[in-house]
Amino acid sequence: MNETPAYIKDTIVAAATPPGKGGIGVVRISGVDAEDIAAKIIGSLPKPRIATTATFMDPEGSPIDSGLVIYFPAPGSFTGESVIELQGHGGPVVMSMLVQAAVAFGARRAEPGEFSQRAFLNGKLDLVQAESVADLIESGTAQAVRAAHRSLTGAFSTAVDALSEKLIRLRLHVEAAIDFPEEEIDFLDDENLIKRLDDCQKQFEALKAQTKVGRILRDGFQVIIVGKPNAGKSSLMNLLSGEDTAIVTEYAGTTRDILREQIDLDGLAVELVDTAGMRDDPDVIEAEGIRRAREALRNADAALLIQDASLGDDQTDYDLPEALPVITLRNKIDVSADSPGVARANPIVLNVSAKTGAGIGALRQAIKEIAGYADAGVGAFTARKRHADALSDAEMHFAAGRSALEKNKAGELLAEELRLAQESLGTITGTFTSDELLGRIFSEFCIGK
Ligand SMILES: Nc1nc2c(ncn2[C@@H]2O[C@H](COP(=O)(O)OP(=O)(O)OP(=O)(O)O)[C@@H](O)[C@H]2O)c(=O)[nH]1
Ligand SMILES: [Mg+2]
């Protein structure tokens, strides 16, 4: 029995293990001809789902390698098609000869992400789950691994589906009322309806917060360090990263290039960016450094604005991007003799010393809070910008519908906006997705995934 949909007619092959040398290398074949091709390479088709030793042969009948073969008949495989895994020795030439043999027997080399794409098209994974396969592989911290795995096993999809289900029920309710005009007016004033709208609103907000953390887990959080020359920016970066990356001297204007260092704040992957100190009369090299610092500011998720507390309060206008969250650090409190930690709450100002490490615990906490990461960990799942965009799109329609109801008692507009909101949510899991979007998503995967 083969349930492969008619629109996937060919059979694909690729090395599933990364290029390079290793003990084992796996070549994966998926599609309608997988059985045929396997029988030609190893002589006969092995029993389903049993690891079987075999010799792998090229089209001339001479052995390439020997190893294990596993046969997953459709639909019980990752892709939902018949899949053959050849587990040979992990050398790049061995792998390429095995792929070549499969191609000679009728397979086509897989495009990037094509195995996952087939899994999606065959209903084995939704879009979020397929994307989380890639995210799991790319994860940079242990927390990111766990979060990607939660997305893979459906935690994110379930949350999206739950909200989507609520929107659908609400819309059906609204549409039913529209069909009975004599009851519509009562219905639109119904407190129950307002409660349900509030409930959806809350769920939108919760999902947005989770998605924000999910994006940070996947993409990391970039924190740029800015301030006047000599304020202690490089000292702070070295202290936070525990590395001696940046040169520190008593001369103002030491750092000119942008320096980057990855740190792991309890599972939050933070990229610190050290920059040239900002001042009005820089030399040519420093001026270029300041220009680069300004450019880097545009990509940052947050900024640490370092001041030298021993020189009194810094009143300079750094002209930081308006939406950028900023933590102001009054550094060198070992000299100014201020007490370490929170000096002001909102916007946050912390007293620290990059020399003694005083106040750095509070700084680490403040960065996590700004990232919305303080209580992450449990139950978090990974998410992408695409998901966040779709979610705000959905929320926008929801808000438009709600205001149409509240301002104009326009039940029909509400129903229509609810439908659009639900459609936007559907692009997250792939219920509503264009071929073009699918192509873009899967082409970012690597070959063999
Ligand atoms: N006493 C004291 N000195 C510090 C502290 N932090 C930095 N310094 C000193 O301040 C001087 C400048 O430090 P840097 O880290 O190079 O400062 P910067 O902001 O990177 O300077 P530029 O790269 O020139 O913009 C060095 O002599 C550091 O040792 C601190 O907390 N306490
Ligand atoms: Mg510096």
C-alpha cells in the first residue's frame, strides 16, 4: 500500500548526515521508487523497520561500502513516503558514491529542506513543526534545544490552534446572529460577547509574549554597549563574557572596530556588541568606528549605556533609536563610592563596577527582564519572525473587528475581520499558506533535512 499523493511523483536522495568524516554516514532515499532503488543497490528489499546488514553496490555491481539498511514503508516514515536509510561509513566520497548510485537507479538529488517539505505536504508535520526541525538542529543553547523540541512536538501549534478555534466559534456565533436580524441588536449588546472578545484578547497577548521569548531562544538577543570613550564599555564586555576579547586601556578612544562576544545568560543566548566611544571630535579612524556603532544600533535588541559615575551624571544626548530598550549603567562605583545595584527603576539605571564586578548580578537580571526572558524556561517553545508577524497581523484584524462592533455595532464587519484573523493564524501552522511562502521557508533548510 502506498499513500503517497499523486503530486509527488519522483524519488529524492541526499546524505542526511553532515558533510565531513565520521564513524557513520546516512543516505536517505524517499519516494515512490525507494523500494526499487534499494533493491538494486543492496540486492533485495529488507524486512520493514528491521536494521539489516547489507553490501551497497554501484550500478556496475561493484561494492561501494557495507553497513545497515532500514526500510520504512509508506506512510510510516518521516516523510510519509517509503524511505530507505543506508547507514554506511561516514566519509564524504563514500556518501557521494552512494547518492550517485541512487541517482543512477532513478532518484533525484533532493533540494534543501525537501524531506521536511514532503513531511509537511503528507500531513506528517505542520509548518511550525517542520520549521522546528531546523531550529532544533541550529540551537545554540540547551534551553533552545528544549524549546525547539517543544515546538516540534506541537506545543506552539496547539496554542495557535486553540486561539484559532476560539476565533472560529466566535465568528460562527456572530454569523448566526446576523442571520436572525431581529435578534442581532440584543446579541451585539450581549455581555457574554464582550467577555469572549476579552478572552481572545488575553490569549493573543499571552501568545505574543510566548512568541517573543520563543524568538529570542531561537535568534538570540543582541545587546549593544555604547557610551563615551573611557567609560568602561570594553571592560564591561570582558567582564560579562569572561573573555579578554577587547583591549582596555586608560586612553580614551581605544576601541574602534565593532567587537562581538556570545554569552549564555541562564540559557538566553546574548550577543554583546562593544563599540567605539561616542564623542564630538574623533580622529578619522574613530569617526568610522562611531559610524559603525550607529549602524549596529539599528540591529540591536537592547542597549547598555555606560557612564563614568566618578565623573558625575552624563547629560549627553546619544540619540538612540526611540523604540530601543536602554539600561543605563553608572560604572566605576568603586571610585565614586555609590552602592551597587538598582539606582532607579524606570527607565532602569544600575550602579556597577566593571573593575570589581559589583552590581553585575543585577545587570544580568535586568538584561533577562528586558528580553522578557526572566520567567522563561518552563514550557517555552521556539518561534520565528514569520510567526510573530502573522500573529500581529491576526491581532490587528481582531482589533479592527472589535472596534467595528463597539463603534458601529457592525456585526458583519466583526465576522469578516475574525475570518481574516483566523486566516493569518493559519499561515503559522500552514493551514493557509501559499506555494511561494512554502518554497521560501523550505529553501532555507539544508540539504538532507
Ligand atoms: N576604577 C575603575 N576603572 C574602570 C572601571 N571600568 C573601566 N575602568 C578603567 O577605565 C579605563 C577605560 O576602560 P575601557 O574599558 O577601555 O573603556 P571604553 O569605554 O571601552 O573606552 P573606549 O574603547 O576608548 O571607548 C581603563 O583604564 C579601565 O581599567 C571600573 O569599574 N572602575
Ligand atoms: Mg573600548
